[in-house]
Amino acid sequence: MIETILDIYGRLGDASMLRHRIEHASVLREDLIGRIRELGVALAVQPHFVISDWWVVDRVGVDRARYVYPFKTLIDNGIMLGFSTDAPVEPLNPWETVYAAVTRGRYEGIELLKYTEGEAVSIAETLHYYTYGSAYLLHEEHELGRLEPGYLADFIIIDKDPLSVSDKELKDIKVLETYVGGERIHP
């Protein structure tokens, strides 16, 4: 399926200008990653699948398991990612998604970790792709995704610093307040 989409995007012209993207890019061989990079295709990925798709090694087999959810390889290849929850299929809580990107199921005994441990993403990278990366995919990276002058003041106040807690604690971070356009909307 990814090959077919890349063939179509290749015939359409400059993908980076048109901002083509693929949603749920889950199983990617090295040659596909190379084509994604060459075409400038962005990817919307859902890190929580690493945990909820606990059966994936049985589905794709041990030989192909290394191609599943290759987040770090994609980042290292300069491919623009946007992280998302995939709610309502996956938990709405974004901190569970952050947790999954960083731990890759380490504490749940997910078999995929054996084959893809090097695909874990740092907390800083995860926050970047969850904020700026997602804004980029929406063509709103000049208004959203950063806490800088000129950007919409969309932000949250949380109970713990995600850069200071253990990776195991990430999924338990609580949102205390939510601001959209600088206005408090929750609670």
C-alpha cells in the first residue's frame, strides 16, 4: 500500500511543496524510507500503536518486525513526522502516546521492543513531533506548535516536568489547565 501511494505521489510532482502525507505509516522497509525522504512526504504516526499492537510480531513475522514503527530511523532520515493519538481508537490522553514513543512498551513486555529498541524517541523529540510536527502536517506551523511570539498561545499547565520525570511516569502526567489562544478554557 505505501509503495502504491509513493508511486502516485512521485507522479504528482514536488511533494514537499504540496505537503503530501501518509497516515498510519506503520511498516516501512529501508527502501520505502528512502523514497519517502526523496519525495519529501510527511508522515502522521501514532506511537501508542507500539503498545496496543502487541500482536504485531506474530502478524509480520520476526524477520520483518524491525520495520515496524521506525520512528527514530524516520527522524534520523530527516522525514517530517506528526505524532497523534488516533483517538478514539487509541487513548485520548496524549501522555500515553508520549510514553509509548519513549518506552516502546518496555514496561508492558511488548515483544516488538526486542527487534526495535533503537527506534525509541527521546522525550524532547517526542514533544517536538507532537507539537510542531503536527502543526506542520496541518500547514499551520507558522501559527501553532511553538511557544514563541507571533504564535497562538495554545498551551497546557501540567503537574510534572516531562523532562525531569522517569520515562515510566510520563503516562501519569496530569493536565491542570488548558489555554487556547491565550484564554483559559479548562478548568
